[in-house]
Amino acid sequence: MKTTFRSVALLLGVGLLPLCANAQKKVIIEDEEPNSIMFVSRDKAGDEIIRIMEDTRLKRFQEPNTPRFLLTDRQGKFALGIGGYVRATAEYDFGGIVKDVDFYPALIPNKGESYVRNQFQMDPTTSTLFLKLVGHTKHLGDFVIYTAANFRGDGKTLELQNAYASFLGFTLGYSYGNFMDLAALPPTIDFAGPNGSAFYRTTQLSYLYSGIKNWKLGIAAEMPAVNGTTTSNLSIGTQRMPDFTASAQYNWAKNSHIRVAAILRSMTYSSEVHQKAYSKAGFGLQASTTFSVTPKWQIYGQLNYGKGIGQYLNDLSNLNVDLVPDPENNGKMQALPMLGWYAGLQYNLTKNVFVSGTYSLSRLYSEHGYPSEDPLYYRKGQYLVANVFWNVTNNLQVGAEYLRGWRTDFNDLTRHANRMNLLVQYSF
């Protein structure tokens, strides 16, 4: 049956449901033209295409799997994957609440802010759609163009999560920052994950070198994002330099590696007192790992320390503490020391069922008399999670999870919250 690209587009528009119902059949649109395309299921795609799809998948637990359906050229050298998942969670807080659909101990309210001790929520907004174009060329090697979005925009509208091109080790676009270790993040239903982990997305130009056996070395220039506690005399606006990151990772098995990373940043703020713009240096150091003890046991861990990196740590990113006023220097700001870490363990009960548990801590330190006025400012948060996941089929996953969080302020007052999560997720 001969066709044109216009008829292919029509086929995709009106024929998707019948094709999905017969996903295991290889659907070919025959064409004598060399530039024609085929619509095939994942298991019928070429080995090279599937290798590139798998090798370039983002390693975070909540990221979509390889798509079920592909558009390929007749030679199988280029493919466009269309996929994602529908994800819904039910959440019940008791004995204290977190004022967010994600579980951040920093957002446990003070008694003066809320007297509610129980809360029920449902959240479908992390459902994700993506397009992924992959191929292999003589001059660019393996290349990837990837866009993804979920429904966490205002009014549950689509919000961009990833949009980048990757080739010859370079990545240009919007994606997870390089002061992160996606593969070392433990599995959670909670979409935010451990409060002491590094987590952020940014526009970047990065390069990853993997020409040394078992090693990956990376550098990047990233779009800066500076959030601070401002006053009528202190403001944060235009930034004058990118953030610079570097990393080194050693792999010794498929699911085992150790990684170190660093970030260096210059944060600009304006002072009305001195009628001048200043820059304050910030830095961060990270060590992370995940490794298999046995086929059934997997370890996760990460340690972050630095100054002025609150924007990049899960809990502290809610508090605007990259820069804070310096009580001992009127009209000046400072970058406080901060710490975040977690340790987790996963046990595979069967091929399709596993349990895991993680403890995490985030800590903000005081310097130069901070905080000088309000002792209710955040000092540390603790995060404990235990969960079970069951992969019912290759595409259907369900799970249950318990979370407990503590927030302690500089006056040593501690308040806590508990949450139960239930998950149903179907991938396509």
C-alpha cells in the first residue's frame, strides 16, 4: 500500500487506538520510497535503536521507560519514540501535615499557621508525556533530541520538564543539573524524594567524556538561579555569571558506581544602603553512590555540603536561603553553610516486587548572628520513608508508602507530620 507523509500523519491521528490494541504486532506502512517510515512496537525495533533508547534514558526512578511505540525509517537508523505514563497518587496526612502534594519537611506549618492535623489529597499531575528522537550518524555518533512535560503548570497545565539535544558527549538545553546523581536517588512514590538530596533542572551546556574505561567525566555551564531572603534595602535580580559544575564517576557494574561533583557560583545582589551591586561566592561538594551488595540488595547514598546552594537542595529550595541578610554588616548579604544527606536500602523480594527505606537530613547553619530576629527560621529537617512496589505487568506499577518528617527551627522547636501514599502508574 503506497502512501505519503500526509497519509502517515492521518494514520497517526485517527488510528492510534487500534494500533495500541495490537501493540505486539509489527505494523509496517510499505512504501517503495527510500524516505518512508514505519510504525512499529518496541520489541520489533532494531537492536541499535533500542540500545540508544536504553543507554540515554534518564536514570531517575520516576522517569519514563523506553517508549512502546516507535516511528522508524526503513533502515531502522532513526526513530521517534512517543511515550510516557499516567500516574495517580492518593495521600493522607495524619498527626501533622505538609502543605504540599510533595513531602517537604520544610513546609510543615507552625501551629500559628495551621491547626489542621489531618489532610487528604489526590495528585495526577506528575503524569508525563515525552517525544524522543534517536539515531546514529557518522559525524554526530549517537544523538538524542528529547522533550518531556507533566501537568504541574498553573491550573494543572502542561509544564516543561526536559528539552535538550545530546550528541558527541555534549548536551544543550533544559534538563537535570549536573550537581546531581539521578541513578543514586532511591525509589519513592513521593515525587520530591529525600529532603537532603540535590535536585534541580536548569538550562545548560554540558560535556560528558566517557573515553576512559569505567569512568565518566563531566563539566557544565548552567543558567544560575538565585533565591534569597530580601529586605527593602536588599534585592536579587540579574546574575552576571553562569554556575560551573564538574563531576567524576567510576562504574564497576551495571547498577554500581561512585560519583563526586562540585559546583561553583557567583551570586549577585543589590544594596540600596551602599547603592551598589555585590557578588557573593558560593560552592558545593557532593559524594554519592549506589551499588548492588547482592542481586537482591541495593544501597543508595549521597552527601552534599556547601555555601549558597540552597536552590539545589530539596528541602532548602523552599526557603530562599541562597543568600540571606548579614546582621553584622548592614546592607550586605551572606551565603550560609548548609548540609544535606541520605542513606537508603532496597531489597528485591521477587523479580517484580521490592521494598525500600531511606533516611535523609537537611541542615542550615548560622553565621554572623543569623537569624537575628525570628527564631522560627528553619534549622534542620528530617525525612524517613518506607515503601513497597509491585510491577504487576511490564507497564503497570502499584505501590504503597509511609513518610514521616520533622522540622526543627533555630529555637529548637520541632514539629512533625506523617503521610501514607498509594500509587497506580501505567506506562505507554
